[in-house]
Amino acid sequence: MSAAVLDPVAALNVSRETTEKLHRFVALLEKWNPAINLVSRSTLSDAWTRHILDSAQLYALAPVTAQRWLDLGSGGGFPGIVNAILAAELRPTSTHTLVEVDQRKSTFLRQAIQDLGLNATVLTSRIEQLPPQGAEVITARALAPLPLLCSLAHPHLAPNGACLFQKGARYAAEIAEARTSWRLDYDLHPSLTDPEAVILKLKALDHV
């Protein structure tokens, strides 16, 4: 594993206890995955890079004062659980809400939150049915194309909040499509775990 790949966690300068929690989460993932298929089986052998570090790199991009986090389509807990683990040390007063429509995945997320002692809650719901959440940070990973993500996130984003969306090689086309319906103020950050991917940081989001 290259030093660059290690940067997402190393740069945060977290304690050994936090790093241990991340490894404990991987162990939970490996235990539950055969029954629930939380992540692709082929990625489990490289879960630290493919899932943990890929999620951890978002944390440093969030507004430093952000307290209310919302993770859309949390699935196996990426990036929502990883962010909550980091926050337990770095921003312990922050709250993390994970939205997952699948009941079995929600059960896994709640078990992970309990086992790891995280300040997080799980909403088993379709995103479209949620009341406005007023989140200062909204995250999503491999959930939907950007135009749909904008529609899902917009009702829940607090003034001066930010969205952090992980996007693959087609990110430029998705941005172009989204801009037909949305005014976007954004920065692009290269992914530290995938040379073709980016992290799209939306700093303002409004209907055209």
C-alpha cells in the first residue's frame, strides 16, 4: 500500500484508539457481509483502502465548524460510520444521521453504532420521505447520478452547508447534466484512493 493511500487517515493525526475502532468496524463488516451483502465480496480483502480510507478522505474536506452530518444511502456504513468514528475523537459534539431504506442494513448500522459507541442515529426511510434535516454536511457514496443527488440533498442542506459526493470517472458529464437544472458552486478534489475518481464539494446548491 502506498504512502499516498495512507494519507486520508494519517493526515488526520488520530489516536491509536480511533484507528483501532476503524479496524473493529472492518471486522464487523466481514462478520455481517456474508448474510447481508453490505459490500461487494471482491472488495473485502482490500476493505481498508477500498472502503475505510476512501471514506475517511472526506472528513478533512468538511467545514471545520460543521456539527450536523447527514449520510444518504448509507448501505454498509460508507462514508457515514467512518465519519462518525473520526468525529468521536476530532469533533465529539457533532451528530451523524445515516439514512438507509434497507431494514437489514439499518440493523447492521445500528449494531455498529452501539458496538463502537458512536454519536449517530439511523433512519430507515426513503430519502424523499424525510422531513428537512438541516444538515451542515451531506455525504453520499455510489448512491445516484449527480442530478438526482442534488434533488435528494437540497431539502436537507443547511444555509452555508456543504455536500461531499464521491464520483467516478464520469464526474464531468454528471456535472454538465446537473447544471441544466441546478446552480452549482463547487470544488473538485482528486480521490486519494482512485486515480479516476474525485470528491465533489458542493458549497452552494440552488435550482436554476
